[in-house]
Amino acid sequence: MFLKKLILSVATGCLLSSVAFATDCGPSGQSIRILASDFPAIHAVAGTAEKNCSSSASEFTRNHTTEARQIMNAALTPNPAEYTSVIVANSTLTQLMNDDLVRPLNDLVQKYGSNLPDNLMITVDGNVMAVAFMANSQHLFSRKDILEKAGIKSIPSTYNQVIDAADAIRKAGIMKYPIVMNMKTGWNVGESFNLIFVAHGGEFFKPGTAEPSVNTAEGIAALKMLKALSEYAHPDHLTQASNETQAIWEAGDAALGIMWGTRGSVILDNEGSSEQVTSNTILSSAPTVKPGGIPGATLWWDGFTISKNVPDSEAEATFAALISALNADMVAANNDDAIWLLEGFKPGAAAEGVSATAAGGAPPYPMLPQIGLLHNALGTELVDFLKGDESAEKALADVEAAYVTAAKEKGFLQ
Amino acid sequence: MILFIALPIISAFVQSLFIQHEQVLIVSQNCGPFGCSEVTSIDFEKTIKLRQDAPLGKYNGINTYLNRSHLAFAEVGNAWSASETLVDFFNEVFNLPLYGALAFTLTYTAVVTPLVLILGFSIAIGVNGLPNIMKGPSIFVSLLPFLVTPLVGSLILFWMVDGDGIIGATIKLIFNDPDLSLKASTALTWTMLIVYGIWHTLPFSFIVFYAGLQTVPFETLEAALIDGATKWQRTIYVVIPHLVPLISFVTLMLLMDNFRVFEPIVSFSAEAHARSLSWIIYNDLRESGNPLYGSAGATSILTIIGIAFLLLPVLIRTWKDFKLKGH
């Protein structure tokens, strides 16, 4: 529903605009240098940009690395910057903006991007800081056949239903550990907490400040829910991230999963798994706390930025090249690589989960300058509770204490 | 020495005395594919002025060393007054990041170092006693673990101890417990890391001792033999005293190596159960997206002090030996 609405708005946008579709690569003879993460959808966008515009550029380089987040601030700080564009997500854009390394794109959007809908423009105080092209979130994966065997008729939609279903599967002797979640100590376990925390209506910070507010009734309820779910996950869950959970799912060793939408197409394709698993895997909205509540998910977008510390002509050429990739042909050629926010996307079964989660009103991952510090504190301090070494209250108090220490060092708190 | 050792240490120390300037936060309207919301962001114009005036940051003295992430004197004091039993107190203290990491780092060092010394020496004696034709191949085989990059070696072992891996599955079978997991319990994770540590550093001590054994004077051994000393007595009274300087050297290297244990924790994904001082530095610098340089600097300096303490006895001993020889 959400996607259909998006696509409709794109289509009307195109009808209204009179911009021709011939590739416009902006000023020629410029150097275009892109830093990006390393997964198929990003390759599709940057690769199409290269195909379209490398002939008119003096230089076109792409650095795809999973380390992009680690090197981007250092690479963009000098003038001229090492890269003219970095492809980012919610959290990584904040990291660049914290050091003022990306430029507002309003005039470039007017010149080259008028055929794109407004809601792809990531706007901070009226300044377009990035152009989004794909969406992602974690949501529920279910094995229809196993649920039926355990006597569960419908796909669970609340956390309690997920736990009840897991219990029924265990009691029926089908699987001892039917749940998989990305719970690896660090970023992943922190994010798993975030999902349930937002579903409980929690706010990470006291409004308008950098004071943490996770040690609250919502936080405690969320953490206890996370623990209740993890009771049905394999004992090794604190070492499992996306690659491991996907492998468990594809091996048919799990029946209920909370995993990333981008893994959907990889799981549903005919590689790495059996017919029985792929034909019975159902992707649906992330669970809610109460029926009809907010889904337990944070929405993510991926989009591109343009460096501040590069000549205007290079910035313009880079922007034009990347915009030229955001079209229906690119989407058609790479339809299943991502949940595209672009014209021409045909949402298949693999996009159902993200689409339903977004339609249910899940909030975007907060774009706050200090969120990385809190996320890191959650990732390191919550495991003591999940291992059973301390109470939920104590674990959340530790999170706040660790965050406050880090936030003081970074100048967010005094 | 000055360029490669003194300057980096001084730089880390200076960095650890500073924290970042106050970030001027403003509330702004933020829009994207999923709607608009009010969020706080950094007012860069105001913040950059502060940064340009004092690029190192705000002087914080030794407060970074005293905060919760490091020595945490205030928290330890509170724990002391709040806890009723000693067990409670230690639980509280080891819950603090630095002390928790110190507990694992010291345990690891204290177990791995002597075991590697003793086992390395025993293997050296064993290989030395082999017929000549067998020596070459056995030395090569014994050195193999040392040739594997720590990160790769521990990853391979990590997959082997997985529930479906060859070691993990065998252990399950032996104990007849299908839920047994080496990765899910703190005690087993520590054991796994320690066993890995021994496996990986053993060849170093073995090869040094083996080289040392070749220098044991044959005449002395022969004299001991004529005096009727058994093989055991010859080892204790002739070989070991001859190798004492080497033992000091190997101990020194092992202590330094083990105190900075890091790679196995990352490749075993053991962060939930075991964290070391080096892991804390890594986490400060990488995981939060914006590096905590001051905090990482402070932990580095504390690590150096920790190593210095550990090495003190060995260094004193080496110095004494040196003085003895000088006279």
C-alpha cells in the first residue's frame, strides 16, 4: 500500500514534469569519485551512473567497501575531498552532517531532479541533504507450513502472538529454537532493542535534549520482551547477525524470524535453500505490541550525498550522474535487489514485509547527532541482562551511564 | 625510538586529556521518504568557531581517566558503600567496562603465559630427543599454528566449535547434550579463547627454547651423566639454569602479547562474554560512528601502565642479570 502510494506519486510527478529523459550528465570533463557500501542495490545505482556518464567525465571511480562508514569522515574532511559523493543511510548521513561535510542540494535538485518526487529528498530545515532511492527495515519472516503444523492458523502480528506461536512449535516438538533475530553483541543487539522499544512507543531522548530516556517503563517492557523472544532463539544468538540468521533460515532451522527486508529476495530466490523453505516463507509487517499498534521496526533509506569540499562543477557532474541512474530502466534491470523508492518498481513477495511495516507507521531510524553513542551503549550493556546476569533496570541504567560518559566526552552533555 | 615509540605515546596521552567542545544543538524540521519530524541537530556555525579556536578540544585534565569507562573511582566507591557482601561488591565492580575487561585480560594472561612456557619447553625437549631424520618435519608441523594469521585462525576455530561444526558437534555427542554451546556460556567462551591463545602462541616459545637447547654445552651434560644424574635431573639442574635468560625473554614477550589479546575476541564474536582492554579501545574508536579519541587514548595509557606493572619483575630480573655479567 505504502509503496503503491509512493509509486503513484512518482508517476504523477513524471506526468506533470516536462523534463526529457535523455541522459544529462551536467558539466563535462569533471572528476566523479563515489564512496559507497558494498551490496547489489548500491552497485546497481553507482554502476548505472558510471555507464551513463563515465564517457563525459574525465575520471569516474567507485569505491565499494563495507568500511565506507569508517573512512568517510576522514576522506571528506580535506579540501578537495577524496570523494565527490558518499552513498549513505539514515545514521551515516548524521555522521557526515555532524562534521558539516555534505552540501545542500536544493539548486541541483531543481536543475536535474525535478522529475523525482519530493519525498525522496532528505530535508533538514529546508535544505536537501541527500536523495534517497531505496528503503529497508527489519520485519517478520514466517514459515507457513510449520505454523500450520503447530496449529497456528494465521501469521502472527503481535509480539505475544510470535511468542505463543514459537511456544506451540516447541511444544509440538517441531523445533526447539524456532525464532531467529539479529542479536550479535554490538550494533545488532542494540538495533533489536530499538525495534521493540519504538513499538512500545519509547522515545530515545528527552525531547529537544541529548538526555537519554531509555531507562523508562517502555524500555524495561521492551527489554523484557526481547528476552522473552530470545528464549526461543538458539543459545548462540548473541553471536548471530544477518549472515548467520539468513543461513539458519535457508537451512530450514527456524520458523519465525525478524530479519532485514533486503534479505527477503536473497532468501526467496532459488539459491542456498530448499523449495520447501522458499515456497512457505511469508514476509509480513514487523510485529506490534497491541493489535493495530506501531510495528516494531525502524525504517531506513539509502541515498546519496554530495561532498562539501569539492569544486562546484565536480559536485554538479556527480549529482547529475547519480540522478541519471535513478530511473525506471535501472529499476527494471535490478528490480529484486532492493525495495526501490523509484518509478517502475514492481514490489514482489520480497517487498511485502517492508511495505507493510512502513504502511503500519513504523518510525524512521532517528537522525540525531548523538544516536550513534546511545546505540553503541545499548549494544554493549544490554547483553548482561540477556545473559541473565543482571536485572533489566540495572542493564538500562548501565546503558544510560555509559551513554552519558560518552556524550560528555563528545560535548553533547555537559 | 623517539619517532616510533615516544611520540605516539605522548600523542595518545595528550589526546586523553581533552574532550570535544560543547555541541550547540538546535531543533530542526527533518523530512524524508517516511514523513517529517522535529529533530535536534548540530548548529555547525557556532560549533566550528569553538573548534577552530582550540582544535584539540576542551581541556579535561585527568577526568577522562576517572570516568565510568575507565577507573570509575566514584562508581567503585558507591558500589563499596551500597553492597552488603564482598560478592555483591565485586559483581558491581566487574560490571564496569574497564574492570570487566581487566578481569578477562588478566585471567587470560595468567593462564596462557605459564602454560605456553611449560608446554613449549616440553615440546622443545621432546623434539630435541627425536632421531635427526624426524626433527625437521616435527619442527615444521609444530610451527604451523604460528603461521596462521590470528584473525583467520580464530575464525576457522569459531566455525569448528559451532553447534554444527566438527568440534562443537563432537563435544555435543560426547556429553550427550544437544543444547551444549561453547558460544553461549561465559566459562566455556573463556576456556575456548584461552585454548586458542595457547594453541596460537605455543610455537613461539617452542622454537625459542628449541634454539636454546642447541646451545647447552655438551661437556656439562656429559659430566652430569658421568656423575650419575638422571635425564630429569640433567634437565632441572643443567638445562633450565642455562636457559634462564631465554625464559625471561619468552616470558616478557608472552606477557606483552597476551595482555593485548584482541583478535580472537572479534573473530569468536565473544564480546558478550569476554572483553579485553584492546577490545575497549577498538570499540571506542569504531563502533559509535564518531570515535571517542580521548577515551581510547586514556585506555591505551592505562594498558601501557598495566603492561609495565606486569613486566616489572621480569625487567628487574633481566637488569640484575645484566649487572651481574657486567662485573
